[in-house]
Amino acid sequence: MIDQSDMIVSLVPELPGGKPALSSGVERELHHAYEGGKEAYVIWPCKAPPSPFITETATKVLASVDEAMEYFRGKGYIP
């Protein structure tokens, strides 16, 4: 479905103890979007910093859903 999309948004929630609930599937989807020239946004509210596998393939990493919504409004993606 990534090939049919304009962009992707991945939310990586934080597990108890502060670890990110990240799957290899999310990393693969981000890489696929990156390779296809798609915008790929990651919402990363975790205490632990994202790995280079995330930061190097994401268009932008945002710290919260609220920050993402503000960013997308500023870009004109949502009203």
C-alpha cells in the first residue's frame, strides 16, 4: 500500500519502562517509503532516542501526536 500512498505516518508508542514498541515491519515500511521517494513521518514519544534506521529514512521525526498535527496543519496537509 505504500506505493499507492502520498506519504506514511508511523506512531511508535512507548512501552512500560521507556522502550519503544518498534517492529522490524515498521522499519521496513519506512525504508520502502524512503526508497520510493515518499514522505515518511514518525511520531516518536519515547524517552529513548530513535535509531539511525529511523532517523535516516524518516522525512521528519515528531515527539508527539500533538506536534505532528501542528506540523501537518502548517504544511497544509490537514485543516
